[in-house]
Amino acid sequence: MKKGIIIAIIVVAIIALIVGGVCATIFIISSQPKDPITVDQFKSALQQKDYAIYDAKDQFVVYTYIQSAQIAIKSDDTHQIEFYKFADSTYAMNSFFNDRSQSFENSKGNGQSSTISGSNYSKYVLRTNGKYRVVSVIGDTGIYVDVDDDYEEEVSSILEELGY
């Protein structure tokens, strides 16, 4: 009987250490800041993937907190990826991320959403009604995607490559 109790205590201790290690790893990873990309890095990366880049800053001239707005449109005109540079990270989070993710959430229906946040980044992903939608910020930059789910794999791969 005593041998069974000792084994149970050892098993519980091992499980607690494993769970604690996983939680600590997740905490450490999520607390590490990410480096935002520059406008030029966005342009270069998307041009290499057969996207045409358009400066859309004039469309947002009334929003003084938007310093740069770039729209990357796939050469076959099937979808686009938007990139923004904001005056600072507060605008990126409050005026961009929170508004866009809430708008997506309101259209969620039966879709699946997820949010990941760290020390200087947040990412919201929604899959619903044949759409793949993402709003992601790192520091004072943001990416916005609203595409048909046919392009999810391609766009997701690009976002991963960019770190968003």
C-alpha cells in the first residue's frame, strides 16, 4: 500500500513539473517582444511573392495617426494584404487592433476565432463563412487581411514569414 502511494506522489509530481514547465515556456515566449518589420521590408517581401504594392496613405489622410498605408494586391487580383505604420504603438493597439478585431468578432457567426497577445504584439484570427480574417499588430505596425478561405494557406504562410 505504501509503495502505491509513493508511486502516485511521484507521478503527480512529475506531471506538475511538466505542466509547470510548459506554462513557464509559454509565459517566456509570449513575454518576449517581437520586432516589427519596416514598410520597405513589407514591400520587398510581397513583391517577391507576386504582389503589386500600392501606397494607400491618401485614403487615410484624415487619420493623422496613420503614417503609412500599403496595400499588396496579388497579381491575379484575388486578394490583398494591408500593412500600416502608426504614429506609435498605442494607436496601433487602440485605434487599429481593437476596432478591427471587434468588427470581425461582431461578424463571427458560427466561426472560430483566436487571439494571441504578448508584450508588444497581438493577433486576432477569424475563420467564418468562407472567409479568413486577420488583424495583427507588432509595436507601431499592423497588418489587416480579409480574404476568401481559398487563400488562407498562402496568406497565413506570408504572415508567418513576416512574423505577424
